[in-house]
Amino acid sequence: MQPSGFAPRRVARSTRIAAALLATACLSSTSPQPSQIQLNGTWAYTGIQTQPVRENLAGTLTISRESGSSFQGRLDVVAANEQSGQTTVLGGLVSGSQSGTDVIDFDADLQTVRRHVGQIVADTITGSWIGTMQDGTMSSGTFRVERESR
């Protein structure tokens, strides 16, 4: 026959071990992974907004963090309305990933979230973007980014 406190101690020990394993699993799943994409650095961003009004976009995309095939950074652009000449400064956080060998997909939070999807060839990414403004109006256009530095 076992001492009366034996079973509760075994349960408590098993619970502590399970909790430690669970915590370790959670930590390792969110730890940065080696980069598979090598996008870190500064990129010159140019684009054209075609909807709802035509605007020329120019600025800088900075990729500052990579993990596996994911990345994060910041996009700062100046949007110039072609008809009025009025300019608007936009900036916000970027998060995205590379899928396949040459497709880059990222969201840029520039007052509204604009989803960018493009193809990477060497140090250039070209593609299109789409977003929804707060009033429900769709915005869309094309973009091109070229690496300036790593």
C-alpha cells in the first residue's frame, strides 16, 4: 500500500511537467525562424493608384524583420493626385510573406489596409494592390519596389 500523499504528488508533478512542455512548445512556435526570403533592407516604392482617383505614389518600403517566409516592416509614401496636384503623406506597418518561389504578398496599413501581391525577380517586386476605404469605396493600383540596400 502506498502513502496517502503519493498519488496527489504524482499528479502535481505530472501537471508541472505537462505545463513546462506546453510552454516550451508555445515558445518555440513563435520564436523567429531563419529567414528563407532575404528581403531585409530598404526598397524604393513607386506606384499608381487607379481607383477611385488617379494618384502617383512614391516612397520607401523598409523590411526590418524576417522569420521563415514571413516579414514585417514599414511603408511610407507620398500620394500625388494627378488632377489637383494635392499630396497626401501616408505611412504604416507592413506584414507579409513569400509564397512559392517568387510571389510576395503583403498588407500595408496606410489609413486603410492595402493588400499587395507581386512577383519578385532579383531585386525588384512588381504587382498590384487593392484596398477598401472606410466608406466602402474600393481603391486599387499597381506598384514596383526596387532594393536600395540590405
